[in-house]
Amino acid sequence: MAKLIRDKEIFVKKKRGKPKTRNPVNDTEYNDSLSALLLGGVVKLIGSRGLKEIIDSLSDLYDALDEVADFRRVNRSAIAEARKKKAEERGLFKKRIILEEE
């Protein structure tokens, strides 16, 4: 099973043996790997229990989202502006409102 790893993780893994790596991968494979990393990170966060584990999971997700933005050439200020606009127009999630759909 192939998965995207952090840049410096390869050195740790090499100390334990000779891992197979493909470096660099093409854009399609990189995009797919980023998507898998995000999905895995969300699953990991959902299963996190202690504060340290939650912080670790959130940190991984933030880094992965940051890399997606870089890869897709999305400006951080555009993201901040979109978030601000949505918050102003539609609010946030602070009030814990659940919509029952039929």
C-alpha cells in the first residue's frame, strides 16, 4: 500500500530498513495521495480520544489542507475571504443547530 508521507519521515523509515519510495510522483498521483491523506486524517480525528491525539490529528489535517491549497494554487487570502463571507452570510457552527431532513 502506497501513501504520502512527510518529507523527513523517509529518514526515520530508512533507519528501520529500506523502504520503497517513488519520488517525485506525477500530479495526478499526488492529488490522489493528498485526497487519501485528508480522508485518512478525518477518520483518525473522528477516532481520536485524548487531547494530545486530537491536537496531533488536527495538526496533520491542517498541514494536508495547506498542501492541497499550495498544490492547487489557491491563495490563502481568498480562503480567508470565503470563510469570512460565509460566516457573515450563513453563520458558523457554534450554535450546534441540526437540521432534520426528511
